[in-house]
Amino acid sequence: MGARSVNDSTSWRLKKPTAIQTQGLVASHFAHLPASCILFLQLPADAGGPWLSNLRSAVPISHADGSSADSSAAAIAFTYSGLIELGLPDDALKSFARPFREGMHQIDRKRRLGDSDDPDVGTEIAGGARWSANCVNLVSTKVESTIQTPVTVHIALILYALDEPALGALSDIARDLLKGDGIKVVHEQPLWQQPGNSGMNREHFGFADGMSQPVPIGDAIELPDTPNMADHLHWHGVPAGEILLGHQNAHNEYASGPIVAKSQVESPGLLSDEGVAPGNWNLGFNGSYLVIRELRQDVAAFWNSMEAAAASLKRPGVNADWLAERVIGRTLNGDTLVPGVPPMVQDSTVGNSFGYANTDMHGLGCPLGAHVRRANPRDSRPSRDGAHSNTADSAELLRSANAHRILRRGRKYGTALNDRVKDDHEERGLMFMCLVTDLERQFEFVQEHWLLNPNFATLEGETDPLLGPPTRTPHQIPSLIPNRMTIPACPLRLRPQMTSYIQLVGGDYFFLPSLPALDYFSTLKSPR
């Protein structure tokens, strides 16, 4: 769901000069810095950009050529409404991708993402999401397209440190500087990842987290020389342009990003004009789009639901753990349910180099609608008539699936629940974060067409069993149908009822600029 294991032999690096121009969050999840927090900031109306230089002098924004010996790290990203307050020229603002400009809470985008403040559906916390960029009215004047949240966020500042005292000191420095420039911290969330004895991070439901990540390839990427890397790249390799703007993507095109007219830039610094029309700087080059969604997890309700659903099935060997593993599509320790695949081993790619088409076509191991199979179908997407692909088709399906991959950088928040079936009424969850270059083709596609698709693969009337909402009847007077999950079994399939215990607290789309772009941002004058 969020991060990945601490020791990962698939780790890759950006080559110079790309690395020194790119924020470190792109190439690292900072596993050696377990203490972290995210500060959501709101700029004053006359902010401009000079404050950014002051902040970066005291809290340096990490570049991708950093070392695991670094005792702290930081990343910074901006919403569309934040870039407006920063003073970015209008033509440059219009060059950003439409989803970014509209924001995650534009009504059509909310529908695609399955976000709803309808209490019967329950995909958002009571009363609706708390925070967003509130940028819809900045793009459209249609009242019906506007879903406002109580808190407006302009910037996400993510801080990482070795321990809580060091994080507190770093946060205090940032807060003091920001306060002096009239910048408010309107929302904050401490984050953490604490690997267990096995070296695996676990999300709050108890599952090993972040087992499968795309691996970028291309001229700007340096890969580790490890056994089985070629096979791993077959399954998980994606062009660097799926993660970094301005680089070649899965469609053999250079991932397009925002531009700014050269006439609008007094001191271009290291801004590049590669890949853009004459007279412009490539403002997006070596940047990325960052998706942030604060997701609350009701751990006790989830496990009590698994207990009740497992008991209702009345099958020998079926208990809460067995059922929850089918919901996720992996064991609690992260091993795939696909038959014949070896267990995940630390510092090994073997246990994650597999497909479904030739080993688990009908989902007898990993159910067709399991969370991880929906999130990344790999080489297997059976058609609605039940036909399955041959070897040639599965290779094409794998290429197609990898054109929708996302690079996750999330961490969990809140304390661990001591007894998974006893609610302590504390808030906990996942600060989901991922990097993409195409918000529609990558993040939104996965959410809408895979996770929330009621007709995914050969299924009917089912959404993702982990986070999918109930489905609605296609009648004039729609009604809710409880979500169910099909688990193939002999002699009869199992269809336990599912309810999502993950709710949206807030979220939006951010632009993670390159370091040269940050230099330019710091020269911007007040927009008013």
C-alpha cells in the first residue's frame, strides 16, 4: 500500500547530472530515516517566492544523489492553488496537466476515484474530506463542479530524520522560518515506518507493505548488478518517463510537463529548454506529479469483519487470516498466493518475478479480484466472455499493465493497535503518496478501471475488497448493493460480503519540482 522493505536489491539510482537536479524523494523512500512528518502549508496572499530560499538554506531539500548516511532529508511539493499564490505566470499555470489544475476534488475526478461524502457509501470520513487544494473554482466557474474542503493546502513539506528528537528539531526550524514569512501550517501528520525483525514494513492491518514497485530504466538510470535482475525487469521495468517528466515514457514519447516562457524568467539557472518549443524553458524537466491521499484505517473493524465473514463461510481451514490474505492477494508476510512461486526473501527479486496468465489463470491461488491483482494485473486480464490470453497476448498485456504503474512513497501514521480486534478509538492509517508523470493514465486509471471497476476481469458487481465502496443498481431509483468478493474454490466458489474500512481524510495532486525549478520559484514576485 505504501512503502517498501528496508533492504531492497531492486534499488536503483539516478545518474549525474539528473540526480543532482532531482528531488531525493524520486529515487528514495529514505528507509534509513524512520521518523518523519508531513507539514501541509498555506501561503499568504502576497507570498511570492523569496521565502523559499530562506527555508532551503535552513532545511535543505534533498537531491537524488544523497547518501544513506545523511541524518535528515526533506522534500517539497506544490498544489495548483499554491503555485498561483507563489506568483507563477498565467501561461505557465495553464501548461500544467488538467487533473492537476482541477484537483482531486473536482466532482468528475471524485467520481472516478470513488470518493464520496455520502454516509451510506462511507468512502470519506464523516462530514467529508478535511483538506484539499481547493483549486476547482480556479479552473471552472461551474458551481456544480466544486467540492470545497474546510482547509486549503498550498504546499506539502515532508521531513525525515533518524529519530523523534531530531525530527522535532528539524520541524521546529522549519516552523519558525515559515511563521516569520506568514506561512501557516494548516495540517500536519507525523509519519513513521518501523521494520520488524524480518526487515519488512507492515501497514496497520498487519500485512508486509510495498512488496512490488516499478523499476525505471533508461539513460538516466543506474541499476544494481544483482542476480535475476533481467527477469525482474521483465515484470517490473518501466521507462524513466513514467516517473520523471521530460524523459521517455511507456509510449515512446517524452513525458510532457509544464513550461514557462523565457521572457518570464530573469535568471534561468539550470532550467533546460530540451523538448519544448523555442522561447520556453522546460519547467517540468526532472520533476514529477505527487499524489497524496490521507487514508484512515479502522483496523479493529476490518479484522472483526474478517472473523465474521470467515465464520459465515463454514469451511474447514478458513479463518480470518486466510480470508484477509485472499482480500489482499498476499500472505501476511508478503508472499504471493500464486502457486509455485518461491517465498519473498530479503535482498532477492525471485519471489516477486511472476505472472498470473500461465500459473494462476482462474485465480485459484490469488483471486482475480484481490487487491494486489487489481492494482497490478501483470500479464493477466481475462476478457468478459471468460477467454484467457495465450503466451503472446500475455506479453502484450504485461506491457499494457506496466504502462499504468505508480511509484509509491507513502508511510503510515498513528500508533499500532495492540489487539487487532479491540478498537482503542485512536486515528491511524496510511499517508498514501505516489509519483507519476501522467495523473490520468497512471493513478486515476488504476483507481477507476482496476480497483473500482465492478466488471474487472470476469467478475460482476464487485469492487476492490479492501477499499471498494458498495455498487449501485443501474435502475432509475438506484440502491446500494453490498460489495462481495469471489474466491474460486471447489466444489463451489466462496462469495463473502466485504466492507471497506479505509476512508479518505484529505488529499490532492501536487507538483514535485526539480531543484532548478525550485531555484526559479524562489525568484517569483508577489502575484498581487
